[in-house]
Amino acid sequence: MKKINIILASFLIAGCQNTENSTIKNLEQNNIPNYTPASEDVIDMHGEIENKERFQEFLNNVENAKKDSIRVVKYTEKGDPMLHDLEYDGEVIKSTTDTRRDKFGQGSIISTTCTTIEVVETTEKTDYILEGCEDTIDYTVLVTWK
């Protein structure tokens, strides 16, 4: 009986590990650097957007065929950053989405090439969607609420 109690206690202790620490260890083991926000990043924290003007500047540069790059960071409900890098070379937009820091997501890097960003306005919000992409995954870059 004493042996069974020790085994049960071991399972309980193992099940109560701090998931935040184990996530940090997983990031380190997989050589995924911690994300540190840069002042020029466009941050989407649950609909609250920081650096909207930088995003607008990027859109203007795409319209005018001027090279530019930008990072849009969307935070999950649990506070994990998902990075979306957009690099415009004057002709096409290379889109790279990195969800490896999302503890509950796919944990992948997806890249594609697109031709433009479509602005779709409604009475409630404005969606910025990559168009003319090589594949058909949801390419909503940003949503701003009115």
C-alpha cells in the first residue's frame, strides 16, 4: 500500500509542473529565441493596435512599389506572441508567419508569396488581407475595429 501511495504522489507532483517553465525550456531546446518587441513592430493585443501609423506606411509603400518590411505581432488570449513578417521587394510580398511560441497552436513557420494587400472595410471593422498568394490559407494580416 505504501508503494502505491508513493507512486500516486509521484504522478501528482509530475502533473503539477509549472507549464510556463516547461514552455521556456521547450523554446530553448528547440532554439526558438524569446520574442522581444521592437519599437517599430505593429502589435495587435486583442484588438488594441499599437503602431497603426507604421502599418499604414507599409501599405503606402506597397501601393507605390517601394521596398519595405514590417512585423505584425498578434497575441493569443494566453499572451503568446505570433509573429507575421511581411517583406515587400517592390513587386511581391513575402509573408512568413511564425506560431512556434504559441503554447496551444500549431507551432510552425509558414511562408508564401502574395501580390498585394486588400483593404476590406465594413461599418464595424477594416480587414487587411493578403491577396494573390501561392496557397489558400487565411491571410488576414490585421483587423482594426471602429
